[in-house]
Amino acid sequence: MSFANRVATCATMILTAAAIIGAGTPGFAQQLDRAINAPVVASVPEAGVVQEADIKEPMANDELQDGDEVAYGTLDAAVAAQSVPDDMGDELQCMAGAIYFEAKGEPLSGQLAVAEVILNRSKSGHFPKSVCSVVTQPGQFSFVRGGHVPSVPSNRQYRTAIAVARVALADSWDSPASDAMYFHAKRAAPGWHRQQVAAIGNHVFYR
């Protein structure tokens, strides 16, 4: 008997034994048949489809690091997600104080718009370069006393102002007054010849 014939005979005997064993095992033959005949398919993720392994639980606010981006469905949600940090820092304190004194009774979008004016000024090259310097610049904000932002009571409105300030500083929400540089109360009539970009609550905003 040739070598090839011996190999074929051995293979036949092995398959016969497997069939005899499988006869007494329910489902074995079907599983064996599926395993033999099943096509090999490579697991390739579809373009644009999020795989389960890629889904991560949302991080708690305290776990967020500088540079992390979080998407919010509404401005209310963005504000509600903010906490009051143990160390406020000068920029956050100045921004929150300005929002509180200028817009604490305004809708969140109006408070954010005031923050945007301050940020835009700090980046414009025509005003001081830091948030605190913009806020305390002489003749700009009437609530400033002796070049300083007054102490603010630790109440719900101030906590909201802190949250709005954090949203603005992190650029977490687009304001309808995102390019505004000036604003005034609707009851005022400064006689400006500037382009109005938004009217929110009791304030009018200009670029």
C-alpha cells in the first residue's frame, strides 16, 4: 500500500470514529457540519459605526482634564454639569464676579453673552489681555471698586455665575453673541454706531 493510500485510510477511520461518537451526542453532527462549512468572515467595523468597545461611560466633572471636550445637548445641561472647584483661580473669580454683577438676573444665554464680551476683549488686542484686566479696566464696569471685583455672596445665583464662567472659559457652548465686544442695558441709549449682533434678556450686544 502506498503512503498516500495509507494516509487516506487513516483519515477515513478517524472520520468514521468521529461520526460514531457524535451519533450519541445531540447536536454534535450539526455543530460539526456548521464548523466545517461555515465561511470565514473577517470582523471589520463598518465606517461610521461605533463599536461597543469604543463606548465609554461619561466622565464625572471632577475627572475632566484640561483639553477634554464634552458635548452637551443644551446650555442648561452644560451649566448644570459644572461644579464649583476648590481652587477658583483669578480668571474664574473675575469672570464669575462680572457675570454675577452684570447679569445675575438674566437668562443663561444672556449671562454667557456677557462672558463672551469679556473673552473677546481679552483676545482683541484693543483691550487688556487677561480676563481680570478687562473686568477691572477703569471706566468699563460700574460694579468694580478700587480696581477690584467686590466680594460676592455665596448664593445660588453666584454658583450659577461660576458655572456659566466655566462654560465660557472652556468654550463649551456657542453664544448668540459670540463675536460681541460691547453691551448695554436696553434702557440705556449710548448713541453707539456699532453693529448689533444680539438682544438677550435686558441687554443689547454689539461687535
